[in-house]
Amino acid sequence: MKVRITIFAVVIIALVAAIFTFNSRNQRNQSTTATSKQNRSSKPVKSANSGKTLVVYFSRREAASSIYKDKPLPIGNTKRIADMIAKKTGGTEYEIIPAKSYPRDFKTTSEVAQRELDENARPKIKNPLPDVSGYNTVFVGAPVWWGDYPMVVHTFLDAVDLNGKNVVPFATSEGSGLGNFDSVLSSQYPNAKVLEGHFERGKDVADRRSSVESNVNRWLNGLGY
């Protein structure tokens, strides 16, 4: 009888411990989710157009090409979007230029990008980094590579502090949307306000420029520009 009572008591204690552990984990998860949501907003820290704007971007400079045809383009798709943003906002552009250029054809570039992602690489940047201290809003754009920012953009993000600023992702892709750009910025800069981002299909940027610019301007209008 005593053995049964002891076993019963052990089971009760185990159940209570399990319930306590579950509740603790749930509270931590809710707290993490709340922090993430608090860091993502359509409302800027200050009005987006109340201070200086910096438009940071990475775009393939050499033989920028469409995904399906490797068609050479005179200007990379992401650079075109960056130019539209700078035109509308009056912002200053900063191009992330890798110390080692990516391959000319898309397939090889894709393979290099995947290897860098797997290695969590930080490719070197050729040009001097900008002084971001005087900017209120910083746009950070790139093509989506394997669902993420190209790793050379991570090099930039590791090197500058954008906490306390409005930070805005933008991207070109063929169906990946913004990838994980907003979550990368939220994680990298927990004290920044990550505003609603925007993406355009690379093919549309190349072939339907005026329509794309209208889309970009509507998005920027929603941010207060």
C-alpha cells in the first residue's frame, strides 16, 4: 500500500512539474513574440521624412541578369529600386560593393551564394562604410538569395549600428517576397523600428519600369514620404 501511495505521489509531482515547465516556456515564447512584433511596425520612430534618409543596397554590378535567361542588364534590378527610393525620398545612396565580385552567370552566382550562406560567411566590402549616425531612416535592400540577404549585406549589418533608427527592408526576387529580411533586421537591431518593407519581381523591374516605380512610390507614400 505504501509503495502505491509513493508511486502516486511521484506521478502527481511529475505532472505538476511538467505543467509548470510548459507554462514557463509559453510565457517566454509570448514575450519573445511580443518583442518581435513591437520591433516591426508601419509607424516610424519619427516621421520617416523628418530626418536624413540613407538608401543602402547591394546589386549585381557585372552582368546583372534575369534569372531565367541570363540576359545582361545595364543596371541591376535592386539598384533600379534603390534609385527610385532615393529619388522619392531625397535620400543618399550607398552601394555595398564586394571586394571579390560575384560570377557573371546566375547559376554560378547562386552556387556561391548558397556556399556563403551555409558557411555563414562575411565577404569583405570593397568601399568604405558610410557614417550612419546622422540618418533617421535607413533602407537596406538586396536581391533575395536563398531566402536571405546576400551574406555581403550581413557584413554591412554587422559593421554598423542602426538601433534607434527607422530601418526599412526592400528586395527584388522572383517569388520569394522579402525573404527573411524583416526578421534579420529585427534581430540585428532590437532597438530599431523596422518599417513595412517592399519587394518587386526582378523581371518586372527590367520590363515594366514605370509600373514598378508607381508601386514603389505608393509604398513610400504609406511610410510618410
